[in-house]
Amino acid sequence: MSTPHPAASNPPQHPRSSPQVPGRWRAAAAATGLLRADGSVASTIFAEMTNLAARTGAINLGQGFPDVDGPHAIKQAAIRAIEDGYNQYPPGTGVPELRRAVADHQRRHYGLDLDPDTEVLVTTGATEALAATVLALAGPGDEVVTLEPFYDSHAAVIALAGATHVTVPLHPTPDGFRLDPAQVRAAVGPRTRLVLVNTPHNPTGTVLTRAELQVVADAARSVDAIVVTDEVYEHLVYDDAVHVPVATLPGMAERTITISSAGKTFSFTGWKIGWLHGPAHLVEAVRTVKQFLTYTSGSPFQPAIAQALADDEAPRALAASLRDRRDLLCEGLVAAGFEVVVPRGTYFVVADGAPLGFDDGVELCRRLPDLAGVVGVPVSAFCRAPGAPGDVPDSPTTARALASRVRFTFVKREDVLRDAVGRLRALRDGR
Ligand SMILES: Cc1ncc(COP(=O)(O)O)c(C=O)c1O
């Protein structure tokens, strides 16, 4: 028998992720709480919880994607588009019928008047719209203000741009998670380049009121900052809540980039068709960056989404059904012993585990599959990590204030939610 070559028995050791690899990736990982002390990168809590659900057979209410696809007619439209030859690069700004459909949609719903040729840009989901906007308009030395908790890609692209992330906390109240106007004003200053607001808001389900948005708009205008709004849940609002696009506030259309996408509105999250609109000079700046990210994508899906946007009935029906599913899950969570802030928008609800004796949402989420056969994600994953650069130990950060809170999604079939609610009862019974 031959002796193995030394290199075969002792392969070179490649650390899973080298702290030596240079580049901005590290800033993106740090900004989203994924950079370990040894320089390696942790998987996201979403991936960890999804794996946990798969391993344990728990019901996954952690990740927010629908378990029922969008309208059959829209799928057929995409299939037809493939057969009709929409298979090569579409125009870099998006197919004209989709840009027109976005402009029509914004006029019909919000009274906004857009030129589809110069003021609308189709993107690879809202994610690319956010990335291209922040990379185009902010850089080192600039500050970008967001709400906190925040959707993780907001923090990541601010870091990739080399800008500084400043946050304004949302506070839990009986009337939802709300902004403190004084904190909005304090967060905005001479270095503020962008104010990025997300309404309806993931993860809290808050729909910012016109008055709250006016505070944001006034603060942005006072320092000549641009407002970027992430409105991907614009049609998923309940009860008496009304979605107000910032661009509809007096004088704001000229300094606002509005971002949305088809994923949540039509339950086609995998198609990644998004768009943005704003004044032509800002859209041109963003297009300049966007053309070097993906250039263009989703050729057959773009005309299908143009068709979807012309019909207001499907989103209305989805919102009505989600409202019922929200009620089902919220009642189940309360019956299980959680304290719940009832969301008026999105398909997420934030529940507090403290009344059940859990002060740490991360620990609760790791144990929930065993305790109740359900998976959620800790709200702290949407906050700046305690211990991140600049954190003062024991200071009142949003992550600490919301440490015991967990986000659950209700964009699952009613039978799945009933099963989850039944399982959650084990928490109360086990107390
Ligand atoms: C607030 C928010 N913005 C943007 C996105 C991403 O949208 P898209 O899938 O269109 O890129 C999501 C997805 O979860 C989201 O919650």
C-alpha cells in the first residue's frame, strides 16, 4: 500500500471565512450583526431558524414569504410572455408597459403624477432599488437615518456605501410601535444625506401616520436631505390604517425616492420585480448605479406584473384575508401568554415573551420548537447588536429595549396558522 502524499493527509487549512479577506463585505457583515469576534461570518438568524424548523418539524413562522402563490392569471401572463419572446435583455429602465403601469398605479392610488420614461425605474426587487439608491446618493462622511428596528438590507447597503448609519427607535405603545418626534429631529443633522423610512414597517407592522411622516419630511427638508421610502407592504394595511406615501406630502415629491415591489403585493416574492420613482435627476443618478449592478432582469415577469398592477382586486382580497389571519395569530399568541402589539400593516406581528418569563427573544426562539413546535425570529435581529462598534455597555439601545420580543409571520395558510396556534397553547399549559 502506498503512503499518502503528505498534502493529501494534511490538506491546507482554509478557515471558513478569513479575517484576512479585504473589502467592504466586513462592514456589511458587521452592520447586520453577523461578524464574529474572530472575523468569521455567522449565518443569519433567519437561516438558523429556518434550519431549526426543518430539523425539528416545527411550523416556520419566522421567514416572511407566502405559502400560496399569487394569481393564476398572472402566472399565465408570464408563461405567455416567454412564449411571445420576452427572453432577452429588457430595456435597462424596464419594459415600457411596466413603467406605465407603475405610473398609472401611483396616480390611481395616491394622485401622484409621474413621467414613466424619466421618473420610473424597474429594478430587481426592492432590494436592488434600495442598494442602487443608497450607493448612488450616499458615501463616506454622509449619514443615513433609518428607523430601528430596520430591515437588514437597509443597514447592509449603508455600510457598503461607506456611510454612517443613524437610527430613530420605534417604541411599543398600545397604539402600535410609534416614533418620538424629538428623536427624529435629534437624529437629523448637517451630515444627513438620506432619511430612509419603511412604512408599513417590517418587523413591527407599524403604518406610520401622516403626522409622523410630516415630522420626518420636515426634519429632512430642514437639512436638505433626500427621503427614501421603502413601501413594499403598501397594500397590506388593516383596520383604519391608511398608507401615506411620503411623496404625497406637500413639497416632498421633489426630494423623495419611492420604492416598492410586486413580491408582497402579489405573492410572487421569487420573481424579484421591483421599481422606484422620483424626480428625473434623482432617478438618473440611481439608474447610473443600477445599470452596473444587474443592468436589467426578469424579462417575462415584467409584462406579467404590468398586468397585475392594473387590477386592484387581488391586493384588496389578499389584505382582507391577511387581516383575518392576523386576528387568528394574534389571538393565539395572547391565549398562549404573549403580549402582542397588534399590527396595522405588513404580515408580521411582534409578540413579547416577557410575560411568559423569557427576557431574551433569541433564547426563546431557539427553544420554541421544543416548547411549542413553532419558529419565530427575535426582533433584536433587526436592531444594532449590543457590543457593535460604538455601543456603550448597558446603554438603552433598541436591541435591549426590545430584547424579549419575537416576530411571527401570518402569511401562511389558515390551517397552518390554526395548527400553530394550537401548538402555542403548550406554552400556557406548561407554565
Ligand atoms: C421592508 C422590506 N423591504 C424590502 C424587502 C425586499 O423586497 P424584494 O423582495 O422586492 O427585494 C423586504 C422583504 O422582506 C422587506 O421586508
